[in-house]
Amino acid sequence: MSGSATAAASIWRWHHPARSILGALFILPSIATAQLLCPPTPPAVKHGDEVNICAVTQEKDGPIFKLHVRSKISYHDFILWADEVTYDSNSGDAKLEGHVVVDGGPNDEHIEASQAEYNIRNQTGQFHNVVGTIGLQKPMRHMILTSTNPFAFTGKLVEKNGPDHYIVHDGTVTSCELPHPKWQFNAHRVVMELGHNAVIYRSTFRIRGVPVLFLPIATHPLQKQPRQSGFLIPNLGRSSTKGTILGDSFYWAINRSMDVTVGAQYFSQRGWAQHGEFRARPSEKSYLDLTFFGVADRGIGTPPVSQGGQEVRLKGEARFGDNFRSVANIDYLSSFVFRLAFNEVFTQTVSSEVISNIFLTKTSPGYFYNGAIRRYENFESTDNADRIAILHAPTLEYSSVDRQVGQSPFFLSFDLAAEALSRSEPTFRTAPLVGRFDFAPTISLPFLFPATLFIRNDCCLRAVSGLRPTIQLTGARLTLPLNCDRHRWSASSIVVSSVIKSNT
């Protein structure tokens, strides 16, 4: 026996394997508007086996539902939209036509298609003329990232063979925003395993629509927080100074908090370049980054003059208990001419300075303790020997904020430092380490006048005491018979005026 029913807008809930729950009628202002208004999906539908059906008009013939004008089907955490739907409540098969949209799932899948055949229970089917995303939500007008690795794809035909398995035919994949991605893979076939990776077959890698590389096979991670070891996309280019450039890199995800990238490049006019980077995040309060770049240069000119070298940079920070903080920023450069020849960043190329700092500091109420090692190097020319190097190793510092002296109106603060240092230049060099002691107390007398004027008077006496340095001048070694103690005092006054305006 068959029957049919039509309504301006109606909703059906279906509980499989086979029993109807209830039908409710929704009255719209006008059928001609074709606007679909559905009540909120009940929690039982999201977490149970109920199917929630809503449409502007619908017909029922036994287990077959025919939904017209605009239709919505809710099942678990998926929502299907289409203009026309034929749904079999016994098998779960649905045929959707016109403005098909599928939303939901644990991976926040969003698929738009012209038509589809889909089984809502098995989550399998086919979609035609598809534009889709994974890891994005668009509740209103603004996109919300639900993954650190969102993924977009298009295809003439997309097959879904399971809850997490897609096959894209004759389409594109990218992590950039559609419809104008900065880069994409145009592929004959893409096999996507959500939560794992996408395997891309017979693809061309394109930058702003321009094909730059053909790849027989490539992979792209689809995890929400992807960390997958493997070879990166090869790089190919041409330079007027390096010639043809060809290289590749390998990425190794050691664990959740550490990874390594190593690679090499071949410069047809110069030789081989090597690069590497180690990154570690042992905790949310610490990190370590180590980078290396070097070139084994064949040289230029006649006879060939090598401009090769290496540069190593280390940056790190760690915070410990009891207000301790450690920071390292170390830079090693083998020669300035290497930076001029091979550094691609203009601001770094024109900089002849190499600065390294390591310090450990502790703060307590009103006092600061600091231990540091500092090195400053400045290349005066492309001659590697023509440079100035100043080393502070180590430096111990102790300072305080202003503190009131007893019950008097005076405030006292101080800076205290003890360090060993050395300096070298092309024409002279000090002893390996020369001691220096620096003490600078400051006494202040503030005056506060009613409401409008504040005056602070400071007086500072600075005393520097150092060991007599041994200096080597163009091969002659001598000890200066000088008193290296220095004293200097300074005074200052600060006047601050404020005007307070009130509205009555």
C-alpha cells in the first residue's frame, strides 16, 4: 500500500532499522519563497540512529521520501542539503540533486556538489563537480580553523568509500583559500585518508596557476596537527651568480616537540650548498632553534677565488623556577665575503656585525642578578683578518631599584658589575682576559608639589677599576704603566608637570 503527502514545509524523523517516529508540520509565510526553516536538530539525532528530514514540500511512498524545492537531512553529526532528494529509509540511500552540501563529521568536512548519490548510514557515495574543504567551519560569514592544517580540494568526481576515505578524480588539492589559491596540485587522482595523509598521483605543482613541476607521486599530511617525515618539494631555479639551482630537503619529525630539516642544493656555477635546521620545544616555557648554512665554493675569477664558508645560528630560551630565565642568541660567521656572496636577505648581507649573547638572569623584589657571556665582531672589509672582536666572558651584574634610605627623603639605587674582557684588532691585541669592576650608586631626592609638579634630582658616582692590560702592538708586547682606575660623577634633574582637568 502506498500513500503520499505534501505540505508547505514538513519534517520527518526516521529511526532505522525501520520505524517512523513522528511527523510535524511547519507553516511558512509563502510557498513561493522556497525558504526552508527547520527546527533545531534534537540531541537524539546527533548521538543516536534517528534520521531527521525537513523540506519545503515532500512526498512519502512507503519507505521512499521525495523532498522538493529545498531539503535537509540530519544524521549523527552530518547535515545534507539539496534542492531535490529521493531518500530510501530502509537502505539509507539518498539521491541528491541541485546545490548539494554535506557538512559535519569529526574532521569538519564541507562538500559542495551539483549532484550526489550517498548512503547516510555507511557514509559512502559519489559527488559530481565538487568543491570541498576539511578542517574549516563557516558558521556565519567568518571562517573558523578547526585544524592547524586545513585542506581544500576540487574534482569532477569524488568518491567516498568510508567515513574517512575519499578518492578525487581529475581535480586539485591545496592548503590555500579557494577559489584563487597561491599554490595547488592539479592531479589525475588523489586518495585521501582523513587523519593521515593524501596521496597525489600524476600531478603538476602550480604557483598561482602556472605549472612549475611534474610529480608522479606526492603526499600531503591531513592530520589536525601534522608532523610527518619525508622529502619536501624539490626546488629548481636560475641565478645570474649561482647558475642553475637544483636541490631538495628531508624533514624528520623526531617526536611531538622536536624535528630536523636537512638538505642540499647544487649551484652549477659555484658548487654545493648544505643547510639544516633543528627545532625543539621541550616545554611551553622553552625552545631551541639551530640553523646551519654552508657552501663548498669552486670559486670565481681567474685564478678561481673561493667565497665559500659557513654560518651557524642558535637561538634558545628557558624559564626555570624561582624566577630564573636563560637566553642564548649565538651567531658564528666564517667570513664576511661568504655572507656577501650567498646570503639572500639584503638587510643581513649589508650587515658586517656578528653578535652573540648568552645570559642567565634572576629577578627578586627590587633586585636583579645577571650572568652573561657576550661577543661582538665587526668585519671592516672583505679581508677575513680585518676585523674587530670584543669578548666579555664572563660578566656578573647586580642592580637594584630605588629604595628609600631610612626615614629620610632620599632614595638609593645601584648598578654593580664585574667582568673579564678582551679586544683584538688588526693593529693590537689585549691579553686574553682583562678584569674590570664597575660600581655606580645613584642617590635621588624627589619633590612632589601639590597636584601639578614633580621634580626628581639624581646624583651618580661611577667608579671603574681594571687590571693593567697587556697590549701587543704590531708584534711588540708591552704592559701599560697606567692607572686603569676611573671615576666619574653626574647629576640630573627631571621636572614633570601634569594638568588634571575635570568635567563638572
